Amino acid sequence: MRLGVIAAMAILAGAATMTANTASGAETRLTPENRTSLAVTVYGGGLALVSDERVATLQKGANSLAFEGVSNQMIPSSAWLVGNESGTIREIDYDFDLLTPATLLQRSVGQSVKVVRTHPTTGEDSVEDAVILSTQGGVVLKYRDRIETGMPGRLVFDAVPGDLRPLPALVANVDSTAEGERTLALNYLTNGLSWEADYAAEADLIKGTMDLDGRVTLTNRSGTDFQDASLGLVAGQVNRVSAGGGPGRPEFAMRASAPMADAAAPPPQRESLGDYHLYTIQQPLNLLDQQTKQLALLSASAVPVTREYVSEASVQVYGRQRGKPRPTHPNIRMRFENTETDGVGIPLPAGTLRLYTRDEEGQLRLLGEDRIPPTAVGEKVTVSPGRAFDISVTRRQTDFKRLSHPEDVFESAWKMELRNAEDEAVTVKLVETMPGDWEIMSESAEHTKETAERAIWSVAVPAKGTAELTYRVRVRQ
């Protein structure tokens, strides 16, 4: 039978071996040691699906099952318990309080505690009884003959309140018509787990090729360790309408694994999952809370790559150019095709691509980085690592007039001056964005109309030389 539950984060109390008595019967702790399998599927945007199977020995009648070690950022309404064919859910206990010094103090208001002070000279301890009167804005203690504020020493408590638990858990009260051992699967969504693709490409600018390595950067901020887990990564945009999870834990410093992926680890297996792509890591792994881990995704050698220089601008056609024209440097565009023929040929998840090359001494140098979108097989990938230092484009308006008939027609003339200080000739793509209804009246080189708003010219610039492009455009507003 499937037990769909609206779950909450409860907190486990007592010592590690304690079994608590409740109104519904003895509480059975299902610890990670009772786990038979753990599968974690991580989506974009910090969402993950956890499938946690554990063995429970059920008694006939009422059972209180506490799943220890669930995510501290579980989305309560997503929990779904699958298992005992002869059982029914009777109730879910809601308790969001974690056993911490602060909650222990709050729960002990009105209770007697022992205050232990250590003498600064002799080191001897003295013990005095006191009652906690308040914890609002600080601790107020009532002694036999006085009232004090603050923490004068260590507080010793006789017991832990029953509604405080040291570990996150899900507690379900189940009525079973039969006794025996059962495997129960708790499935739930959680926040705090995320993954992203990262790519490192080493380009040979002379040969026009690059070596491409893809890696998965996986981060766990869920507040929970996932030990020996099967891991799946889903690439694609999953729609979400559910709210976030329970109370988060304080932020801690991130602890990271080795900065590079393990080269010996096999790459993930890929399969289609509906309209998404699923990457399955081929061996179980440990993902600790507050840890970032990198895993190999792909490796491709000698991928053909083209380099071009692109200068884009929005044309000022409704008025005169203001100020002195200033040179700009075109963007460097590196492009390769995601095909098996070119050495890649798998769906590429969105991520950051860092482009490197080697100098004359063989030292690796960074050229720049850029984001790439999700890229299907057969599509082109274009990254812009930076701007060309030795190439410049200056746009200069040489004429402007507003025609009288009709009054919403404007005409302007432009001259583009291109300079190339490099030792080899280059071709610069000039992209002009034109508003309104535009028409090129004259031009020194033929343009192409890429879209309704974009005119493109390709201009060859000799080594250590200059080039020029002129055109006149008429625009109706």
C-alpha cells in the first residue's frame, strides 16, 4: 500500500539507543543503519528528490516510526511513504524544534537547574540550585536568596524535554494489521542540494582546435549528510509551485573536495527522462553537508573551434551623435559545434565555460570565461571570453537630417574606422541595430539583414593596418 503523507520535520530526542513511549505505542527509530538504499536526484534551482528505503520491524497495531537523518530542508507536503501493504497512516506528529542550547533553555523556563562555577584561582567547582525565570533577551536565574541575569557558569539540566530531538526526522504513526519486517520507502523533495556544469577548454589558437573537459559541481547545503547514495542529475527546467522546506540550519563555512574532478571516475551515464536529460553517476558516493564536490561529465579532444571578432552597437538614428567618438574593442567569439563528428555530441547542460591557452613557454593562461545555455546535440556553442586588445572600431556620424515630408523620417550617414595592430589580418563583423522601419540608402560594402533590426557587415582589416566602412540609412519612426 502507498502511504501518501503530509510530512513535517520532527526532531529526535534522547540518547542514541533510546526508544520513546508515545500515545500511539513504542517509537521505532529507523536510523541510517536501517537503510537498504538511498537515491538522490538533483535538479536545477536547489531542488532534489530523495528516495530513502529502510527496514522496519512492525508490531500488530499502533506503530510510531521515526525516520532519522532526513533532510533538514524537506518540503513537508512532498513526503510520500511507500511500503506496508497492510498498514494505514493514523497521524503525523509536527515538531520543528531542534535540540540546541537555545531551545533547551527555552523549554526549561520554570524548571530548576544546577549552576556550576569554577573558581579562577583554585579551579574548584561549586554547585548552586537556581530556577530559570526567562530567556528573552538573556537568561534570568532565581537563586534561593537573589535573582541574577546572564550566564555565570555552566548550567546542568536533569533531563531533555521530550519534544526536543537532536537529529532531523520524519515521524509517522502507522496502524498495521500484521507484524513482521517490512521495507519502507520514504520519498520527499528537499531544498539545499544543487548542481551545475562547469567546462574547461584548452584552445590551440594556431590549429583552431580545443580540448574540452566537462565537470559537475555538486553542492550540499541541506543540513544533512547523504552517505553511500546513488546520484542522478536532471538537466532541464522543472516547473515549481511548492513552498520551501522547514527551518534552515545556520550557515557554516563550505568544505570542498579536491578542486578538480577525479580523472579515474567514469563519466555519468546519460538517458532521456521525458523531455529532460538524466545523468546517472555510475558509483555510489558520499555527499556531506556543507560540501562541494566535482565529478567528471565529459572529455573531448581536438574539437574544431572558430574565432571571430564582433562589434555591436545600437545606431543613433533619431538625432545627432553627441560627444567625441571613442574607439571600442570587438568581442572575441569562439564557436564550436556540439556534434559527434566534431568530438562532443552529447546534450550539454548550462554552465560556465572557462577558456585557456598556452603561451610560448607552454604555461597555461586564462583567456576568459562565459556562460553557455543548455545545448542540444547538433547545435552550436558560442562563448565570448573577452575583448580584442589590438583591434578597435570607431563609429562616427558624418551626416544627419530630418526630412520634412513626412516629418517622422530621419536620415544619417556613418563611417566606421577599424584598426588592427596584430601581426596577422583579421575580419571584423560589424553589427548595427536599427530601430523603426529602416533602409540602407548607400554603403561601401554589402550588408546582410540578419533580423528585422540587425544589419551586418564583414570587414577585412590587414595586419598592422586600417579599414573603413561607410553607409547611409533612412529610418521611418
